[in-house]
Amino acid sequence: MTPMRATESEAEARGTRSRGILARAALLGTLFGFVLVKAEVVSWFRIQEMFRFQSFHMYGILGSAVLVGMTATWLLRSFGAVTIDGERIAIRHRESRGLNRRYWLGGATFGLGWGLLGACPGPIYALIGTGSTVLLVALASALFGTWAYAALRHRLPHY
């Protein structure tokens, strides 16, 4: 048996660390899925209530998510947070170019699909896990749309 070179051992250590990070991320994702299901955030009825302005439930959850995101961004900037590899996390400010058509069209398309489907694509795995197997069609459609964009990206306008 030949001794491993330093680069091979470093690569093996990185691979082991990556598997550990992925395992923790999968565990946290699964836990987050349970929370979404128990909070009824993925409920078709709750989503319909939101679109019909019949309940504050979803607006409260979405609003609190925006506040958590703003607070987390502020904390990352304030304390000079670093990644797992020790690189500094840099959140750059983007110049506003006014009303950008592609964001409005993308948002409208996303919202239309969300409204027609009656489910947010984010927790689609949690919905499938609850037994809503009809959403496998939605997942397949989302994956096909992602593939189609990747295949056609070079032909699409990007600003």
C-alpha cells in the first residue's frame, strides 16, 4: 500500500467534511419541512385563503420571513461573517435600474403558476411527502422548465 500524498489526503478530508455538511443540511431541511407542514404553510387551503384575502395566517408567516431575512442580512454585514471555508461573506449593493421588465414578468409568471397550482414550489417535496402525489406532476414540470431554461439560455436576452 502506497502512502497518500498530501493533496489526496486533503481531498479526502474535504470530501468527508462535505458529506457531513450535506448530512446536516438534509437533516435541517427535513426538520424545516416538518415545521412547514405543521404550521400549515404548505396547505392548499391556507394558500387559497391568502389569495382570497380571507386569512392573515400566510401574510403573517411571509412577513415574519422577510423580517428574519432582513435581520440575518444585517447581522451578516455587521459582524463580518465568514463561510465554512473561512471566506468573508460579501453582500454587495446593486444599483437600481428602475422598473426592470424581466423581474416583473418573472414574478408574474411565478405568481400565476403558484396560483394555478395552489401550492408554492418551495415546499413541493414536503407536499409530496405528505402524500399529495399529484404534485409529482408539478415537480416534473418545474424540473422540465429548469432544463428548458438551461438549454435555451444562450438564446434568451439577459440584461
